[in-house]
Amino acid sequence: MTTPFFKRTLGRLALAGAALATFAAAAAAEPLSVCFLYPNPIGESGWTYQQELARKELQAALGDKIKTKYVENIAEGPDAERVIRNFVQDGCKLIFTPSFGFMEPTIKVARTAPKGVIFMNGTGYKTAANVGVYNARYYEARYLEGVIAGHTSKNGVVGYVGAFPIPEVLQGVNAFAQGMRSVNPKAQLRLVWVNSWYDPGKERDAANALLKLGADMLAYATSGVSIVTTGEEKGIYTLGYYSDMSKFGPKTNLTSVVMTWGGYYTKVVNDVLAGRWKSGNEMGGLREGLIKLQPLNSAIPADVRDKVAKLEKDIIDGKLHPFAGPVVDQDGKVRVPAGQVISAADLGNMNYLVQGVEGALPKQ
């Protein structure tokens, strides 16, 4: 026999169960909070600009499954750690920190972050159970830019503005030189460091200095537009990086290494939403569509365009590697013997400049 007391108790339990079910459903429907930390202003081009395009593409692709936000122009160091901690406190569950200089702050915050918070550091190398790393084989497209330079430079001297001497940047410098000298074995790449990812004034000064040193083309690894606009003003060909730079140098920008992260970010977020995300070190390139060489200026002769297209296909198909031996450094030391291809470990720890590069690594 069921007494009124038991009936009331059962009713209350049923209501409580329904409330819990409603709460659980609401929690399940809560959008994933995805946060981005940018090292530079978004601007109209460059590394951060491409990251922001990717964030917008991600938001459009996943709609109300996620909510995104960003903080821009944060210096690499203690200030970055502060912002990453604020992300965690604000409820961010997936945090992208796309900069090599954000690696240490990311790792530091991740050690004490609540369970379930995931971090993705771009261009770094340190991982943890809740920290993944991603990067791209930028050097593949840099090699192709070097081939274009080798065919286009009239005096065989190209100026190159470097940011920081980290492996990623050195890979780009060296691959460019390898591509250039595959066309013209006597070509020279004159290198100047500005020790900054984004400093329009330094970039412009470096470009002008390289032109005075005899360069008749310019390339770079920084994030501003100054080098391309300087080339346009002076009628000097440039080879761009990060973004499509043709709008800043419609006559003189021959092409750019364009980075497209939207599809990759969407994949990562879908993995997190599905509960299948795992820490790792992911690398993509021309084959995966993370980088593209575009657009090709009509100033590039048709036969050179055809050659570049073939070389690009060879890289994608694995028939060509920009660091296939022999690779010889500035001191004459063979870094990759003939008949071999550079190892992943040596590529990731690159700390030298190849023959054909005039310049030195900054002293630490």
C-alpha cells in the first residue's frame, strides 16, 4: 500500500530527476568557448590577420556549437601568461596560442588549468596531456618563391628581412636560397635581422638597407606591409609572406606564401566536441592546403609559372624535398649528404644558414 507520504516523496524525486535531466541537457547544449591569443594587431595582412580570418571561418562553420573570442597585440612573455590565465578564468575550454613566443606561457598555465581545458600552441614544440602543437611546412612554398626569384632577379642578389632566428624562420631562409640557387648557382641572398615579428619602421629601414646593398628583389619573414609597399614605391619586385600581398604591391608583388588555418581549426574543434582530441604535434603543408602560393603576378613569365606549378606538384607528391642533399652550410659543412633528405629532427632543430646566404645568426 502506498501512503500519501510516499506518493509525495516519489513525486518530488520525479521532479528532481526531470530538473536534473533539464540541467544536463542545457549543459550539453552550452556552446564550447574557444579563445584566441594574437601576438600582433590584426591589421590588414600578416600572421595575425590570417589567424583572425580562420577564427571567423571557424565560427561560420560551427555556428551555435561554439562561441569564440580573441585578444590581440599581446607581447610574448609575462603579459601573455596573464591573458591565458584570464581565458581559463573566463571559462575558455579550448585556447589557441598561435606564436612560438607563447609556448612557455601556454605550458605554464596548462600545468595548473582545470581538467577539461585544452590548449593548442602554434609553431612551438612543447606538448603536454592538455597541450597540442601545430605548425606548417612553410619552407615548401619558400623554396618555390626562391625558384621565382632565381628566374626573375636580374643581378642574382635578393634581400631578405628575417624576424627571429628560430628553426621555422631559418627553414624559410634556407629553402628560399636552395630554390634560388637551383636556378642560378651563383645567386646570393642577403639577410638582415630585425628581431621582431612586427615593426613597420624596422622593416622599412631593413628593406632600404638591402636595396643599398645591391638587392634587386625583396623577401621577408615579418608580418607588416612595409617591405611590399617599399617595393611598390621603388619599382622593386617582392615576394610576400603570410597573406596575399598583391593589394599592397599590385605591380611588383610577384606572389605570396598564404596561410589558411580555417579548415584545420574547424577540424580541431570538431575533435574536441566529439571527445576524440588527443595531444600531439601536427604538421601540414602544400599537400594539406595549410599554405598556398598565390596569386602569381602576370609579370612572371609563362614558362616560369609552368615550372613552379610542376615543382609544387612534385613537392605535394613527395618527389621533391627542398632539403634534399647535398645541403651545405656557410662554413662548407655538409649538413645533408647527396642522396639523402634532411631528417625531421634536424629540420626541427635547424640552427645554421646554407651556402648562398650572406648574413649571420644574431649572437645570443
